[in-house]
Amino acid sequence: MIAHAQETSGWSRRSLDVSRWAALAAIPSIPFATALASVSIGVFLLALLASGRAHVVIRDAFRQPLGRAIVLFFVVVALGMLHGPATWHERWDSLWSWRKLFYAFLLLGLFGSAVWKDRFVRTFAVAAAVGVVASFIAWFGWIPSRPNNEIGVLFQNHTTQGIFFAAGILFCARLAVQGRGLTRFVFGASVVLLTLNVLFVSPGRSAYFVIAAIPLVLGARRFGLRRIPLLVVVVLLLSGAVYKFVPLVHDRVHLAVTQALNADRSEILTSVGFRAVVYRNTLELIAANPVLGYGTGSFHAVYTAHVSRRYDDWRGQGTSDPHDQYMLIAMETGVFGLVAFGAIVVTAFRCARRDSVHAWLGVAALLGWLLTSLVNSHFRTFPEGHLIALILGAMLAAPRDASTDRSAPGRP
């Protein structure tokens, strides 16, 4: 019986390690290939189930405030399925789109060990470093860029590439500061290359928000929360300088502003012009039903019916995504959904009180995603949603030394 117990324990530990390694394998897979990322996530879940310790992982995750906040959010979204005009297919589809937060929940119970957190940092940093070198090689024309995309874009699209590289700055900087000799040089150079790529090669505007969040959060850690107003001023001044002197940034931002201001006068649909119309109409619908919203999965039906009666041009085109994460939550689940999502954000930021480097890395990435989600739904889109879920789960998991904590998953 003792031998059987030891064998079971050994199997559990190996299965949990496979689950963790699969989560790490998803990092370079997510921005490059959806199918490969899905396989990695599938292995992550299957190995966790095969370990026989999934209940322990879930228990450890639920013991953490962030884990309970995620569960609360899912409860609110599930209750939102009980009303509204959406079909049941649309309701389940909307709930399914939030599955990334469930993965973050599971990682809270798996990545408590600093050893695995460090492996996560190294994996993300190496993937970003290799990716940015390949991007520059494609930019110089030495290898082909991804078909139907801009020069130098090798990932799924320029938005995903920009955000991945912007987040990669965080993890490469961590290794550059921590490392010595060649390691410090390689990852220090990677920070420079990643920054240059976001500003001069990858035309995704979302990455600008993530880059702006990095000095805000890390500056708050270095100089204290009282210096946040000064840090905001510094970031705004730097952003203004970048806008003035970096042609790609200037052109992309100027184009967005022009499209937004001319949305109602434009004869054709434009990316930002469409967003401007969607925002205006979505806010009207939210104001008409602010408490409960229109039900989980209802956005497409409600919004499409609203604009089709109002416009007879491209502005009457329906959509299932307002390109604003907060409007989408408010539209479908009302103030209760916003409060529940806010609980996730607040508890995540409170993790920084541990004064752990890993927690601050997670919080910096989270702020970047919160900013870019003002003009996108990046907690639900496949690549961006999976990336932030992995970062939050691994970096904000409550610290635990698995070698001494007998309650750690995989212990007999």
C-alpha cells in the first residue's frame, strides 16, 4: 500500500508538472498559431485532470482573493444568461469567451512556487526575444512576412504582435536586471529591440497602451504611490515626444483621431470611425438599462436592432463586439458585471502589496490590458485574452514553497 501511495504521488507530481509545462508552451504558441495554442491549453487541462489533484488545485486557487473574485465574476455572467433576447447558443458562446479567466484561476493553484514563476518569466522573455529578432529579419526582407500582413509582422496580426512584444519588454527587463554577463547583455538588447519594434515596425496601436503602463507601475514600485501623479505627467510628456518624432506612431495615432472625428461624415466604414459610432450607440443602450443589462450574449441582437432602425448606411451595420471591454460587460450584465469585473482588477492590484517582483510584473501587464481594453475587448479575444490570463495566473499566484508546504498540489 505504501508503494502504491508513493507511485500515485509520483504520478500526480509528474502530471502537474506536465500541466505547468503545457501552460508555458502556450506562451509562444498563442500569438503565432491558434490551433497550436489550443493544443497546449488542452494538454494543460488534461494533465491537470490526470493528476488526480485538480480538486486540490481548485481549492488552493479559491483560497486566494483573486480566485474568489474570478468565481464571482463567472457567477454574475452565468446569472446573466437567465434573461435577455439572446439565443441560448449566443449565451453559451458569450460565457465560453470568458474561459481564459478560468485558466487564470487554475494557474493560481499551480504557479505558487517561485521556481515556476521564474520559468514563466524566462519562457515569455525568450519567446519575445526570438520573435523580435525574426520580425526585424522579415522587416529587412531576408525572410517573408506573414501573408496579408504588414512587413515585419510574423504573428497572427499586428495587434497581437505589438502587445506580445510590449509585454515581453517586462519579462526581458526582469532577466536583464537579474542576470549577469551574457544574459544581461542579451536580454538588455532584447528590451531595446522590442521597444524599437513596437515604435517603428509593428503598427498595432494597442501596444502603445501596454508600453505606457510599464513605467507607471514600475515607477510606482520604485518611488511609491505618492509619485503616481508625477509619473503620469512624465509618461504623457514622453508619449507626446514619441508622437512628434516617431513617424509610425504619429501616422497611426493621427489616422485614428481623423477617423473618429469624421465618423458621421465618412461615406465608407473605417476601423476607428466604426468604433466611434458603436461607442455612442452602446452608451445610449447602457443608459436605458444600466442595472441588469440586456443579458449575457445579447449584445449583437440588441445593438443590431437599435442601429438598423436609426441608420441606412454603414452605421447601421451590426456587431457582436463594441471594441470596449467595459461597455460590453455593462451592456450584457449591467452594473453587477462591472462591479464583479472591478473586483478582479482590485484584488489583482492588491497582490502588489506582497512587494514581489513577479506580482509587480503581473500588475504592470494588467494595467496595460486595462488601458487597451478601452478601445478593444482584449480580455475576451483569443490571443490577447489567453496571454493576460496566463500572466495573471502565474505571476499573481500566492507565493508558496512547494518543497515545504505539505498542502501543495502533488504532495502525498
